[in-house]
Amino acid sequence: MMTAEEFKQDVLTWAQHIGVEPREIHIRRMSRKYGSCSTKGRLTFDASLLSKDVEKRTRVMVEELLHLKFPNHGKMFKSMLNAYLSQVNVIEYKKEKKIVMQDC
């Protein structure tokens, strides 16, 4: 299980890679979804993501960050999501999981 600060750092790393700047990053209990993005740039993530596998966490992070550029799930959003997720190599270590992004 990762800490909230580690999770937020991963979000900021992805934000830089995608080219967006979230104004706020919050982690709290959410009953119906894993993440949300406000029009003002506030990202909120479900606390249960901290215990999910790295692939699930990464997908949710990237989806919410992309909403800062693309407000809906249209063709461009889906294309960019697939492009960013295809760049990810996930390396699992014995005690920690790290995300390594390839430069394209």
C-alpha cells in the first residue's frame, strides 16, 4: 500500500508528463467512483486507490489528468488515454512499485 503523499507525487509526475497543472489534489473516501476532476482543476481520488495495483492507480490518474485538457470522453480523450497508457512500463519490485515512462 502506498502513502497519500507518494500517490500525490505520482499524480504530479504524470501531470508534468501530460502537460497539465492540477490546482489541488485530494484523496478521500468516495463511494461511487475512483476519481473526479472539477472545472477549476481540483482532482479528487478515492482513498481505496492507495491499495489498488499500480496499473489501476495509473489509469485513474491519467484519466483524471486528461480531463484537465478534455472535459468529456470523446474520441480525442480516448486516443490520448490510449497513447499515454501505451507508454507505461510497470516494474514491480519486492517492496515497492514504480512507474517508468518511455519517451516517445
